Amino acid sequence: MFVSRSMVSQVITITKEASIFEAKEKMDAHAIRHLPVVDPDNRLIGIVTDRDLRSAMPYAMFKNGATAEEREQLARLTVGDIMTSNPMTIPPDYTIQDALLLIQKKRVGAFPVVDSNGYLKGILSVRDLLRAFINVLGIHEPGTLLCIEVEEKVGQLKKIVDAITEENISFGSVLVARTWDKGKRAVFPYLLTNNVARIKKKLSAMGYRLIDPMEWYIDTLPKTEK
């Protein structure tokens, strides 16, 4: 899935000449945390975040307790004074996997999406990525997540899928993850049913080890020495 299919296309923007009060009002009115800053041609020149506003404004400002003198001083500040210029962006043809890895690496909450000429096309936030992966994985529908430990051999996934399909159970998704044990993999089928006792018994009879997904996650966290 591409970023262009998951991003918000109708982006709330602001100019660098706008006051920081206007930026705060826009964020509050639209319940957003990132405002792309554009020029008159809608080319991206910066971004301002709620964190930028909190750094620029005293705490009292957010509680409507700022003095008249503080408000007068703040009124002189523009978005251009506090924005991040030339922010990191992503193109519309990035995949959501690319975007997720980049957001994790750069530790940001959102990326403006721009074309090759620098025109703003959208914005992609962590919230948008979560929504996209929920749809891809099918976990918006009621179901049960299983965790099956398998040997790293060709054909193991097909055996599991065939066994589940024979029980007339539909899949939301199937993921395969590495484990800390050499030669092992963990298969995570999300099944669109809560009646899994029979298929669990069948998989166990086939020689597979079923693990509670949360226990698997905890067991595979890196061990730190005290």
C-alpha cells in the first residue's frame, strides 16, 4: 500500500507570516498536532508542531492565564520564527512500510508528503499509519490471534494455512516473525472467529507448539543484565 492511499489529502496549512496564536487556534479547532507551512504556491517551506507552540508560549498561555504584557510579546512571534525549516518529507509513492520505518528511525509524529517539485500533497501521521495497518491486517473485525512456533523450513506456512482453511475458518491476516531461537519462526494467523479450540487442538496434533502471543512477545524481548 502506498502513502498516497493512506495520507490525509485535505491538509490544514498555515503561512510563515501567521501569528503563533493563529497556529494554536487552527490546531485546537481541527484537533491536529502538525501544521505544514506553505508559500503562496502551496510549496512546503516548513512545519510547526504543538511542541513548538508549547516551547514558545508560557504554560499560563495554555490555561488562559497569560498577562497582557506576555500576550503582547507573543503576538510579535510568527510561525516563521518557530517553525522547522526544510522538514523531512516523503513522496506519495513511498509504501506505508517505508514510512513506518522512517517514522520510527527519525522519531517524528508525522511527515508532510510532497511531490518532486516540492508541492504539498498531503500529510501522513502515526495515526494514519495505524489505521492503514489495521485495515491491511484485518484486525478491525472480531477474531483471535494465534502464535505458532515452527521450524524454519519451506512449506511450513502452507501447512498451517491449509489446516486452518480445512476448518472453514477465514483469515484476517498472517504474519511471520523471527524468534531468538536459531532455526525457528513464529507464525501469527489472525482468524476471524473466536471459536479456535478445535483448530488449536488440530495444530498441536500436527506437532506445532502454540504460544500465547503476549508471552511470545515478552520472551523475545532482548535480555538485559542487571
